[in-house]
Amino acid sequence: MKFDEFNFCDELLDGLDAMGFEKATPIQEQAIPMIIDKQDLIACAQTGTGKTAAFLLPVLNKITTSGTKGTINTLVIAPTRELAMQIDQQVEGFAYFLGISSLAVYGGGDGMSWEQQKKALKQGADIIIATPGRLISHIGLGYVNFDHLEHLILDEADRMLDMGFFEDIMSIVEKLPKERQTLLFSATMPPKIRKLAKQILQEPKQINIAISKPAAGVLQAAYLVFEENKLKLLTHLIEGKKNYQSIIVFVSTKKLVSQIARSLKREGFAARGISSDLEQKEREEVLLSFKNRQTQVLVATDIMARGIDIKEINLVINYDVPGDAEDYVHRVGRTARADTTGVALTFINRKDQRRFSDIETLIEQEVQKIATPPEIGDSPEYNPKKSHGRGGYRGGGHKRKGGGKNRYKGNKGGNKRPPRKG
């Protein structure tokens, strides 16, 4: 379906043409007509399916054609500064010919950024994209006027609840007009999201697009590796990958972000870490460097990387198995976006095997298991039912041939060497 079939105004179509948008994605095809019809909406779609354009385009068209510019018309709430900034950038692109104003409201800046936000909020930017905590700080000072607000949009709603923003969201909602259109976009739909939706939406329509499934273009594999060999394996896998310009390494803690980034730098890689320990300006600089391909390897936690919207990420490496099976989909979703292809590799130590088995159950797909290369070390035996037990490849790799106890579906000839292009 082409965008001109939605009867958007000419100026918006000009903006889409300038940005190279031609055909709508499935989430856009389903969501845009419902939003145009003023329906409340719960939309569940994985990362990289075009959710942002799905809610921005009909809202931008409505603001333009209804002549309601000059007051706060739309509030978009996002979990992180990075996501708020990227949504704001997309508004600027789509609205280039529309004369619509937008403002990203987030913390971490200096006093000047606070004053700029305050001024724009008092004057009434058409679209406000905000993180919950910073917006509440502005609302508390009494100069934010939502009297003319028509749209409330919650993006990455599941992540906001994971970060503990439920009470903040409800506090903001209490300040908004009861008569409004509310749109909730989420990558997953756990019970807590349905509870939130029941409290703030009115008879919502629902859309589910490819829930909890990695994109078709992702080549997935998992390495069986002892914890102490993970860093060596990581270095081995990205060594010589000059054709891989963008690699993201997901880790479980901020401490690991720093440790791994430093180690990779010592090995000569153009690597940088991003975490909440950095100042806002530093984080923006790191993301810009990664986006411009000056940094090849970005080491990050889930929360920091969730809002990254960068095309053509070639390789995603899960240094740690995600604690939540749904997070695997988000991590893998960083690559193979918008019908491209990519590679996603996961490191599985002994204690994380059951957790990875849960991921395979969720995505309804068995991921190929690969042994640690012999020059790096032995591999643990893959037995998720006894993932906390002892055992594994010990004593010179005597189980590397023929499957034996380590045989798994899709690899009946035993453990294969790692693919040189993975």
C-alpha cells in the first residue's frame, strides 16, 4: 500500500517523498486508518516495523488539515532520552514542509536546555516528545497547558513499565483532557500493559504484528562458551570484520559495558560503551559516532540501546543471555530492520542454558548451537534441563566429533566450527 492512498495532504506526502518513504509497512497499513478514524489503539509490534511513522503520520496530517497549530496538540511519552530525541528527529523530517513545531523534553542537560524546554512548553509546541520524569518536573511548576491536547501516545510502553514509570504515567494522564485520542504502542503485551491500557484507553482497537518473533532476515546462532572465555570469543568473532561497519554488543550491566569497551579498544577496535553513567552530551556524541560509522562496535545495556534507530546494523552479539525472553526479540530486532538482513549471535554459558531454551520456546524456533573454537577453549555441554549442573567439554575436546550426548537438532553431525562470516 502506498502512502498517497491514505489521502494525506500534499505537504506531508512531499516530506515522505524527500525521506524516501514509498510503501507502508503492515503496522502502518493497519494503524493509520484507525488513527484517522479517531479510535483509541493498542498496537503490539516488534522493533523495526515502522511504529513511529504509524502514529506520527496521521497525527501530523490532522494537525495540518485542522488548523490547530500553536498549542500543545500531541504528547508522546517515551522511556529514554535517546528514543525521545529520535522521535523528535522523525517529526522534523516528516513535517519539513508542514510548519509544525516539536520539542523533545528530557533530563540530563544543562540549565540552558531546561530554559529552552520551559520556553517552548509555555509557548505551546504542536508536538511534545517527553520522558516521564522530566515532564513531571515541568508540569509541577504550573506553566504547562494541556487544555487543547488531542492525542496522547505512549511509545515503548512495556519498557516504561519495566523501568518503573507506571505511577509517573498515571500522574501525567491526570493532567490531560478526558476527551482525547490515546495510542499505546508496545513491543510486548504482558498483563501489566493490559492493566495500563484498561485505565487510560476508551474501547481501544487492537493490532498485533509479528509479536515475539525475530525478523525473517536475521541469521541466528548461539555459541556454547564458558564465562571466562566470552571476551576471547567476542574478540575472535569481530576480528577482521571490516565489512561489518555497525556491531552492537549487549551486556547485562553498566560495569560490563565499561570493561568490555576498554578491552576492545586495547585490541585495536573502534569500540565505545554507552550507559547511564555518561553525561547526556557524551551519550549523544557516542550515538552520533556510531550512527556515522566512526565507531564500529557499540557496547550497551538493553535500556540504553532500546531507542537506537540506525539502519543496516550488521551484527548483534548477546554477550549475556537476556534475563527476559522478550528482551531477546528486542536485541535481535536491532539488525535486519526494514527488510534488510543481519546476524545475531548469543553467548550461552552453563547457567544460562535453561533461560535460552525459554527464548527458543517463545520465538518458536530452535537456534543453531556452535561450539567454542578449539583455539579459545572448551565448551559446556548443552543440556538446558540441567543447566546448573557440572559437565561439558573437558580434557582435550574428546566430544567434538559425532554428536554423542551433545547432539542437538539441526546439527546432527556434532559441533561445527564457527562460520567465518558470522
